[in-house]
Amino acid sequence: MRLSLPLLLLLLGAWAIPGGLGDRAPLTATAPQLDEEEKYSAHMPVHLRCDACRAVAYQMQQHLAKAEAKLHTQDSRGQQVLSESVYTDVLDGSCSQTWQDYGVREVNQVKRLTGPGLSNGPEPGISVMITGGPWPTRLSSTCLHYLGEFGEDQIYEAHQQGAGALEALLCGGPRGACSEEVPVTRAEL
């Protein structure tokens, strides 16, 4: 390996400067240890379903808002309105995206789905996120499940009510993925 002289001097200088790299504790991070279900199941693990639901609601909201921004027509309230065929296509497209920006990481010793639209509290200083593998397929399946359960019309109506309404429709309620009755963590048998 060959380093340029300025880079080499910069690295050596960082060790000699008080408060430089030499005075800091080394940062370490390990990848989350996935169990058999998290590795191999075709379905989203129960303890990650709330995060998955929130990710799906966020992506649907983003795709619909982007499509509405392209419109030049408004309804009587001044709101951009998509035709049924357009919002159906947009919602189908939100489910068939790659989902590559999502993965799993451990936050405070709890495995969480992470990616755009998901905030899991304060960010750790350093962490490892596992992406790819089964996660994109699971998210796409989760998205398609919600399309089938609620239908494009109901989802679009909730979207028009605001960002929180869509998440409440998909994830809330007594049987929703984020209800308090649904266990967030699993107990080992």
C-alpha cells in the first residue's frame, strides 16, 4: 500500500497532537447477531413489524407526494389530487422499489429496522447495519400486504389527510403492527 506524503504526514500528525487520534478510545462496532428467523424466514419477524410498517407508510407517503408535486391540477381545497389510475400505479411502484436503503442494526441491544423515515431515538456513535439479504423482499411483501388489506383508495385517502394519518391507518389500531398489544421484543422459549 502506498500513501501520499501529505496523507502520511496528516496521519502521523494526528497521533502527535493532544486530542488527536492517539488520545481517543478506539471505536468498535459489531454486526447484529441474527437468529434463525431473522436470517431465513420469508416473513418479517414479529419484533420488526412495527418498524417495517412505519417504513412502508413513509415510502408510500413519499411516492404519492412526489407524484402530486408533478401535477398542475388542484381540487376545490387547493390540494393536488391524483387520479385513481395514477395513485394505484404509484402505490404499486412504492411496493416494487428495491428497498436497498433499509436493514437491521442493534440500538441499545435491541435489533431495529433502520432506513429512511425510521428514527429509533438518539443515534449511536457507531453501528453496523445489515442490508440486503431477505430485508428488501420482506419489506416489499409487507407493502403489498398493506395494499391488499386496505386497498389503494383507503390508503390514498389517508395520505391526503396528512403524514400521520397514513401511518395511523397502516400501523395503528388494536391489531396494528405498532399497537401496544403486539409484543415488541420476543422472549426466548
